[in-house]
Amino acid sequence: MIKPEAVAAGHTGKIIDMIISNGYRILALKYTRLSQEEAGVFYAVHKERPFYGELVDYMASGPIYAAILEKDNAVEDYRKLIGATDPAQAEEGTIRKRFAESKAKNAAHGSDSDANAEIEGNFFFSGRERF
Ligand code: CMP
């Protein structure tokens, strides 16, 4: 996902360019907005964390882009490309270093495993929306 603050700030094109230039194929792409309930379901794994309410409010605060990306070793490499959760700790050249505002408003989300990529892809896309 490209998160609400990055979309609102007009960073979408540059972020997608970084993704494509780093060898990813976009299998599916959607401009959409999560309801509070949907954001809560998407991030249910963080339900017990102190930042859960803030995270859900924020992710429902404006439109986002959701995508399914394909590449060898995609999960691990994409997490390197987006950089650390906290942009203050993200390396130079990463998406979060360039575009994130804060630990919460951190520009982009990436799945943390192949299994979660499958679940998260199915959350946003039907079989007819991926090529
Ligand atoms: P993301 O990769 O989408 O996965 C969980 C999200 O929770 C994370 O990016 C941040 O947006 C948010 N998050 C993680 N840690 C914190 C924190 N300490 N304070 C606020 N938000 C956080």
C-alpha cells in the first residue's frame, strides 16, 4: 500500500517508479479508501498494540493505493526498498527515508511474509483484477 499521507502529498508516481525500477512487476493496482472497519481488519494482527487505534484512524483517513507486486525474493527485497518502520532509522534511498513523515505516517506498507502477502492481496483484489 501507498499510505494516505504519501498519496495526499503527491508521492504516488515517484514511489511506483521506485518499485518498477527495482524490478517489480505490478500484478494488480487499485486506488481505494479503507473504512475504519476495513482498516481494523487489515491490521488486526496489531490489535493489542498501543498504536492500533491511531493506525486504524490514519489508514482510513484518505485514499490509498494497493498493489500486488511480483519479483524473486519479493517480500524481503521490498522490505529493504521501503526501509525501517521509523523513517528516522530508514536508510538513504529507501521509500520511507524519502517520503515518510513519521513512524505512523510512514508512506508505504509491505507484507512481512509470502503467507501474509497472499492474505493481503486477497483482501484487496479478486482474481479478475490481477494479471
Ligand atoms: P506497516 O508496515 O504498515 O505495519 C504496521 C504499521 O503500524 C506500521 O507500518 C506503522 O504505520 C504503524 N506503527 C508501527 N509502530 C508504530 C508506533 N510505535 N507508533 C505508531 N505507529 C506505528
